[in-house]
Amino acid sequence: MRASALFLHARGCSTLTNPRSPAPLALAHALSMASPSSRSPSHLHAQVLKLGMSGDIFTTNHLLISYSKFGLLGRALLVFDEMPHRNLVSWTAMVSGSVRSGAPELGIKLFVSMIRDGFCPNEFALASSLRAACDQSMAHVKLQFGLSLHGVAVKVGVDADPFVGSSLLLMYAKHGHVAAAELAFAEIRRKDLTCWNAMLDGYVSNGFGSDALMVASLMHQCGLTADMFTYVSAVKACLIAGELDFGRQLHGSAIHNMFESDTSVMNALVDMYFRAGLMGIAMDVFGRIRHKDTISWNTVISGFAHDEDERAVVGCFAEMTQSGGKPNEVTFSTMLRLAGAKENASLGLQIFGLAYCHGYSESVLVANAVINMLSRCGLLYCAHGFFSNLSFRNTVTWNEMIAGYGLYSCSEDAMRLFRNMVCFGERPDEFTYSAVLSALQEAHEPKNHEQVHASILKQGIASQQFVSTSLIKAKAAFGSVQSALKVIEDTGKMDLVSWGVIVSSFLNNNLNDDVIFLFDLFRSDCMNKPDEFILATVLNACANAALIRKCRCIHSLVIRTGHSKHFCVASALVDAYAKCGDIATAKSAFAAVSSSGDAILYNTMLTAYANHGLIDKALSLYQHMTQAQLVPTPATFVAIVSACSHFGLIEQGKFVFSLMLSGDQGMNPTRANFATLVDLLARKGLLREAKGVIEVIPFQPWPAVWRSLLNGCRIHGNKELGVLAAQQILRMAPSNDGAYVSLSNVFAEDGEWHYAEEARRIMAENQVRKVQGYSRIEI
């Protein structure tokens, strides 16, 4: 708030009989000159009381302002309550002080009381109240209050004042009404740098990166000299719009205008380069920061954490503490979440110990990150124990614990916690519902899902895209296609990301024909062109359903939209044509983009050759891949060993598997790698060796790997191992129809018809039915 202006206004409104008396003027001057770095105004307050001037409005107004400057809102309120007479400046000082001290609700109440006392608000009171209306808690009520303030500003005639106008446009922008913010900006008569910065910040906070950059350019053309706020907002706009070149120009301008010494500007530049993947440049800029603050270090730690680089994060944290930097709750929260993402419980617990030593054990931000870390590291009971012992919780705390249960499909626990959350009076948000629905989706619990859906409808947030997308994903998992389409219809227009998530969820639940229908619906509903992820998802659906004609139609759309060179789309194209039987077109699609040198694309083509029995071409392509110095992935070896398995090339398959373990590759085999090795051995009749591999793999054996052994036992007539494999499968998956059928066939081929019939009888008793096979053709 403009204290100097209040000082002048106070002199005009004073009720002193002798306004030129040296005592009140001297005290007022001392109070107005007091800064937060100087002594507390309490000693001056004592002088006021000693001289008997506590009833002087001129002096007490400055006392209010001084206490507000120091953040001593409670003392300011005591002085305000004891004032026998108040004027406009008294009320304005308290409204402004409340908002500045982080008490927007109190500021609003004081403003309303001021109006009721018959005072006409000035530009300072209106601007402070508008800043209070920017607060996002109870956003709808705050917006209505802001609209009322706009009406008052128009009535008083200060809506075009730069101070009020910039506050107005920020209020509208914070509530997402960008068009109204633009109109408020246009109404300002004399736009100063603060007004332009407010408009720039409004665009950035709503994700309008291109518009923000246009404002920055107009500011430069108008001859306005950018300040620290201009640069910080403009750099954020570059991130939103993906305009790295513009960001480089801003960097050059900052150097030219001597802003390299401004830590906030340099922090924004470091963040921009990290998010653009230019870590080297980001670290160079970080090294040039003269006075590194906690935000500087947090920016670098967050940059490395985004790439899940544990070593760099820990090293940066150590350097931060050694150089005298003070970590805060953001530092520890970022590191804890990284430990959770890497499932490194040891690192996470050490970080929590450090957070405790630094006095952040009571921070809700750190507590939420601890729950996230423990849940992701598999320590779900520890996470629940930590959650239960917390003396403070917010919505995010509940969300983290519910999401933790969802990770392990503990649907009943997630639902119980959701009910407790509502009972404790905590209001669920869109992330709460997403976490609960995800847990129910994994556990296939449609009854509880309907209860959650009813709660969403009751709260009135079903039309929010994040919530509606979660609902659609859950309904797709339950096979409720019509219900999912009804949610899509009720939601209205959805953005590209929401469509991508929905189409992907239908594909993940094997609803291939519905994926095609959704894609057609998307093209008729959405004005945007499909992105590479949607196109790849639809091509995968075509591959699963062997829809060669539809695949060709999507291919033509891929070419028209310019996505044919994208590795994700190109890989899906190769896979789709190969699975539809057109290996020649698959090879042509691969050849068109093979120069990109992407290992995933090569893996797809290798798998296509293997599935079509073209072992020579698969091995030749693998040699070409190594000659091009492309680093193979575990999926590469899955494709090669699988091809050897189909052709009975046992020695070649073993050799390729050993290559993966050699010093040249040095990679850890995945479940899929061990599964193909077991299949290779079992097909060739090396059943004991295959069983030995199952026993030594570093994973808990799963049904698919035992099924490979069971199939080998059926082919080569090993009843003893076949029974063992079938028992293991049925122990892990009692409703697996293939295990019963294969076991029955093992007995039948050995001539033991009684045991074969017994296996079929047990299958019927357990109400397990063999899934009917079928063939399909595209007409």
C-alpha cells in the first residue's frame, strides 16, 4: 500500500487542533520512516501513550501503518479497536494490512464494515480488497465479491485508475476470466509498467503463453523498460508456449539490461533451460548467479529430480548445505518424491531424518511427500501409520494416502479412507476422486464406483475434465461402454489430452472396436487435429482387431497431419501392418523412418519379422542395428530369442540371451526376457533346464512363465512337470481356463483319461469356462 499517500491523506483528515504541533508530527515521521529491518514500533507506541496522544487520529493512523509493515497484524487490530474515532485512512490501513499479512477474509470483513460505517472507499482500499478477492479459497464467493468491488469502483469513478485497474484485471485473471481481465486492462487510462506486468502475469497464470509473449513484445515496442517481474513472467510464458528461441532472446536482453545480478530473473532462466532439457546451459546460468538463494538451489534440485537423477540431486543438496544454503520444505518434498519415484526407501528415510533435524517434521508439504515416498516404496503399513499419527492434514494428505492404496489395488482401504475423509469434513477435490476411481478400477469394484459417481454428481464437479476423464477410464475398465459414452456426452467439449487418456483406457481394456468409434467421435467433436499419441493408440486398436482397411485410412491421416516421422506413430504403423499380415507394407513404413535410429522402432520391426517366421531377416536387422551403434533394449532381445524359439534354434537363442548379460550390454533381464528363455527351452524339450530357470529368476514366478513350461510338457509328454506347472498356475490364478485345459490334455496324451476327465470336472465345479476361440474377417 502507498504509505506516503496515506500520510498526506492523514494530515488532511486529522482532528488535531494544532496540526503543526511538533510532537505528533515528529512521532508520525518516525513511524512512517520505520522499516521491517529497524526496531519494532512498540517503543514509539509507548511514547504515544505517554504523551496522551492515543486519541489523535493522525498519529494512530501512522501507528497502524507501522505495525502492518512489521507484520504485527494482531497489535494493529488492538490499536484499531481502541481508537475512539476512525477516518477513511484508518479503515484503509487495516484493510491493506490484513491482506498484506495473509488474512484476506479479515480484509474483506473490514472493507464491508467500512462501507457500512458510511465511508466511500478510495483507490487504495479498493485495490487491497481486490487483491483479497484473488484468493482461491471459496473461489466462487470471492469472485462474486470481486464483481461487487468492480461495481463500486465504477460508481466511485476509479475503475480506470492504474492502481485499481491492475488489481481488477489480476482478480479476473486469477479466477480464469481472461476476457474480463483484458477488458479491465483496456479501460485503464494511463497504463504504467505495473499494469502491463499485471496483464502479463494474468496470461501466464492461465496458460496463455503466446498472448503473454505478445504483451511482452508490445511493452518493448512502447518503450517501457522491463523490470524483474516482466522478465520472470515472460520466461514462464516461453515455457508455456514452447518458445525456447524467444527465451534465449530474453536471456540476452536480461544480460544487456544488467539483470544478471537479479537472482529471481536468473532462477527463472535456470528453470526454463532445465525444462527444455538443456541441463548444461541451465547449470552454466546457475553458476553465474551471484547470490544463490534457496529458490536457486531448489530449481536445480527439481530439474535433476525431474530426470530422476538421484546422484545429481544428492550431490546438489550436499553442495547447497556446504555453501551455507538453507533447505526448506520444498527442498525436502522434492527429494522425498524422487526417492519414492525411484523406490529407494533408504534414501527417502534419510531425507526425512534430515527434514526432521531442520525442523520441518510439522510441515504438511513434507508430510504429504513422506506418505507418497513410503507408499511408492511398498511400505504401505508405514505410510498408513505415519498418516494416522499426523496432527494436521489437508486435502492433499488424504489424496496421497488414498492414491497409495490405489497403487496396490487396496480398493476397500481406499474407499474406507474416502468415507472417513468426508466424515471428518474435508472436501474432496478432483484429485481425490481420480485416486479413488483408480483404486476401484484396478480391483474391478463397480458397486463402490457407482457410489463415488453419485458423490461427484452431488458435489457438482462431474463436468470438470479431470474428473470426467477418471470416470470414463473406470467405466471402460468395467466394460460399461454406454455409461462411458454418456459421461462423454454430459461433459461437453473435451481437450486433446482428455481424449488421449480416454482412447488409451479403452485400448487397455481390449475394447478395440470402441476405440475406433471413439476416434470417429473425437474427429467430429474436437476442432484440434489428433496428436501422435491418439494416432498411435488407434493404430494399436487396428492391429489388435486386424482391421487392415481402417489401418490404411489412419495411415493416410498420419501423412496428412505430418506425424509419419514420429517414432511413436511409425512404430505403431509397422506393428499394425505386421499384425494385419501385410509385412511388405510394414517393411516400407519402417524403411521410411529407419534413418531416425530409434531402438523402439527397430524392436517393432524385429518382432514383426519374428512373428512372420522371417528369422533370417530378423537376425540381419539385429546385425544392422549393432553396426549402426544403436543401443539395444531388453525388448530387442525378447524379439530375437522369440524368433529363435519359433524355429527351434536353441543354441542361437541361448547365445543371444547371454549377449544381454555380457559386459558389452550389461543390462538386467526383464520378466519378458526370462519368459522367452523358458519358452525357448520348453519348446525344444529341455524341460528340466526350463524349470531350473524359473527357480533362479530374480522375480516371483508368474502364471505366464509356468504356462510356457506347461505347454512344453504337453508337447513332449512330461506328465510330472506338467502337473506341477498347472498347480502353480491355479494357485496364482484359480480362474485360468487355459491351465485346466492344458492339464487335461497332458493326462489325455498320456492315456490317463480318468485324470483328464477329473481336471475337466474340477474346472466345471469352480465355474471356470473355456473362452471360445473365434476368427474374424474385415468386410
